[in-house]
Amino acid sequence: MLSRFVSNIGSSIRQNESGNVAIMTAVAMLMIVGATALSLDISKGVNTKSRLADATDALSIVLAKSRVQNQAEMRQIAQEFLDTNYPDLSGEKVEILSLSWDGDAVTVKLSDVSDNSFGSFLGREKLDVSVESTAVYSRKLMDIALVLDSTGSMSGSKMSTLKSAATDMIDIIDEYSDTNVRMSVVPFSDYVNVGVSQRTASWSDVLPDRSYRAASSGRPAVAERKWLGCVGSRNGQDHMRVAYNGRKIPALYKNQVTCGSELLPLTTNFNAVKTTINGLVASGWTYMPSGILWGWRTLDDNAPFSHFTADKTQKVMILMTDGENTRAKKGIMHNQAGQNYKADQMTRDLCEAVKDENIMIYTIAYEVNDTSTRSLLENCATIKANYYNARNAGQLRKAFEDIANTLNDVRISS
């Protein structure tokens, strides 16, 4: 009897223990499932907020660059931007909560409402995330020298593409510049044309134009010495110096060289800049040092192009070429063939000298096949990101566009 009673009690205890274990197991499982659900939804929330923050930052920059302040237009730009660039945002509804300007700062606030993975289980069916971002458009003072290859190899479609790409870049900068940006244009081949208006400048060594008797194949003829604006290089180390130091820069004449398009000194008249670019004519050989040196001179405050530069003005040089150096310096001329390495070294030295003056250099290699020239241009740029290898017309346009957008300084402040 006693043994049976003890046995029954033991059996009852075992049954109760089994029930308690089942309850405890169920509770533990619920806790595990709940924790898993919570971690999944937290992870989803973090990812959603991160993605939404990226979209908000990007949109605030777009609106800051657009300078549009009409609410309806701003919302249209914002919606089109989100639809195009962030179509995979997870939310059921990405809502534009607010778009507002305060001076040069634009603030964007977006929200994303989505289902929680285990909403009903956790008692919260919706995940509501909102993010705010402010972008500030900075109107900084800037001088930009466009140093553009106008050699014979740039003829035809290449020149047409350069003209459209460069003028598009000017339009982008012009939209935000508010007259705080000046530009110069320096077309180069083997020489640079400073313009016949510089004939009487203190730094130019120009002889008067004249005609004189000569002979051709034993017959009397008339020869002409006429200056069209092209200049060579000073001798000695002066050929590497940007400023006028009393040693004049030698003129080259019609019977000596083919003179290309005239440069344009710094100006705030962007129509004049575009007119100069659209008037470029392709001719001559390639001697990059000539373009770099005269591009630098247009940025320098001293003669040949004396001008006042306000404090904190960012100076920029954009160098574009479609090929390697094909001529080198010989005396005052740039007509030495087969010595390209000399021109390459001079290009390196000038690039370093320009950068030492805190001038930001951007370089564009346009359909350049020579690897050493691409390397030369990449090293010339102030930083690697400032070098563009444009393999075709579309990439050339994109390079100029990217540079323009980089120069238009818009930054995230919050």
C-alpha cells in the first residue's frame, strides 16, 4: 500500500514537472521568437533610416544646387529625384514632410512608413522613420583658367564636343556664381596667342609690322613680318617663371609660326568666355608647357595680366588635352621634334610649380591612348580624383560637368 502511494505521488510529481517544463519551454520559445522579431525589426529600422538619410542628404544637395525656392517646383524636383535615384526605398510611403530655405541653406525632411516584420506580435504594426538634412550653398570667390588643347588633332567632332562640353560647364557654374567667379580661356598648341592688343605691353618684345623686298626662285617678291599675337619662351630659367621680371617675352611672327586662337584674360563676362571657346580653331602641334604657363599667368596678380585678387579666392586650372607632347622648346621657339621627353619634364615641373602656389589643378585626358601621357596628366592633377580619363565624347562632357559640380561648393551641415 505504502509503496503504491509513494509510486502514485512520484508519478504525479513527474507529470507536474513535465507540465511545468512545457510551460517554461513555451515561454522561452516565445521570448526567443520575440527577441528574434525585435532584432529583425530593429535591423530593418536601422537600414531604413540609413537609406533614408542618404536620400535626404542627396536631395538637400540637389535642391541647394538648383537654387529653386518655389515650393511646388521644389516638391516636383524632390519627387522626381526620389523616384529616379531611390526607387527601392523599403517604405510603403516615403513622404516629403518639408522643404525650406533659410538664406543659403536648404533643409529637407523625409519620412518612411513601413510594416514591421512581426508587427502584430510586438504590438507595433508600423515602423515610422523620419530624417532631416540641411545643405549649405557656399558662394566662394574663384578664378578659373580653362587651358584647352586646340591642336590640329582636335579638329572635327573632337573640337565640336569640347566646345559644347566646356560651354555646358560654364552654364552650370554661371547658374550659381552670382558674379563671384572669374574665368580665363587659354587655347594652346605649340604656342599661345596673347592677342595683338598686347603689342605695346611692357613685357612683350614685338617688332613693328613691315613688308620688305625679297626673292623667291630668283624672282623679286615681297615678304611680310606681321605679328598675329603669338609668343615664344624666354631663354634660361626665365622660361619657367610666371611673372614678368624685366626680361621681355619674345614675339613670333606670321612667317615663323601658325598662330592659333587668342586667349581671354580673367573676366566675369561668361558670354565672352563662351564666345572665345566657340571660336576655337584647331591647328598646330602639342606643347603643353605653353598652355600651363599662360594659364598660370592669367591667374597670377602680376604682369603680364595684372589684376586684383580678393582674399580667400580659390584659384583653379582645368587642363584638357587629346594627346602627348609632340614638340619641345628650342631657344625661343617650340619647334623641336623627337625630344618629347624634354616637354614632358617641363610639364611635370610646371605642374608642381602651379600646385605649389595653391592653385587647384584638374586634368582631362581626351581619347589619349599613350599611357605615359595619361600618367603625366594624372600626376599633374592636385589629387587623383581631379584627373579624368575621358575615352569618348560622352565622358568628356561628364568630366566637365563633374568638375563644375565640384566647384559649386555645396556641403551638408546637419
